[in-house]
Amino acid sequence: MRNKRSITLAGGALLLLAALAVAGCGGGGNSNASSGPPKTASGATATIGVSNESLGNILVNSKGRTVYLFTRDSGTMSECSGACAVNWPPLRATGKPTIGSGANASLISTTSRSGGAKQVTYNGHPLYLFKGDSNPGNTNGHGLNAFGGSWYALSPAGDQVTSQPSSSGGGSGY
């Protein structure tokens, strides 16, 4: 009888350990995870929002990707086309752009590109994505010189960010 009881206790202990191990494997998540795509006050995905990345608080698009200004642009007129626009795709809008938390609604607008497509602007700067940023939070285009000008992430005030990334993420050259 004693052997049978020892086996039952040992089996119960193993089940308990297995349950604890499985519980320990669940949903920890990524501690560096961004807060996700920017949202409007109503909870809809926003065209532009703010995310805290390696450069500090910067503007991001609806998918959490860093947006950039191009120093060669003159006012709201884009100077990036052809090969430039392939590497630095303009942030386009089909309707009125929307603002997420931390961004200033009075600074967002659109401008017409050649061909009539609408490009999102913020504080008068046409906005672009960078082909070299493969994931949300990447800032690989920040500080690059390409296509006759420099590229910078934007602060929520709509100014170019002058700091360098605090960790990995800055610059493969073009």
C-alpha cells in the first residue's frame, strides 16, 4: 500500500511542476514593445502619432514606422521624386489625415505631389518613410544625407530631431 501512495504523491508533484512550468511560459511580451499604432481620441488608427523611440518622442505613421523630413524640400513642396521616392516613399493620404495622442492637430495637412497624389505634411514639412526601416521603431534614416539633402525624424512640435539614437537603429547610408 505504501508504494502505491508514494507513486500517487510523486505523480501529483510532477503534475504540479508541469502546470507551473506551462504557466511560466505564457504572455510575458516584449518589454521594448512600442505602444502600437497611434490612435485617435475615438480609438481609430491615426495617420500620425507619437512614439517614444531611441531618439525620444518622434512622429510615426499609422503602422508605428518613423516619418522623416527632407531638408531639400522647399516649404510644403516635395523635392523627392523618382529614385528618391522609391527609397523614401512619401506618406500619402487618401482623405483627411488624422492625429493620434501626442501630436498637434493644427500642424497636420496635405500637399499635392506631381500627378495629384496627396502627401501628408506636418508643420509645413512633407513627410516620408524610409525603405531601410523594416520594423516599427526603426530610425535607420535619421541623419542620412541622400538625394541632395539630409533626412531627419520629427519631434511632436514638427521640428527635426537633432539627437542621435541612444542604441542601435541609426544609419545605413544611401
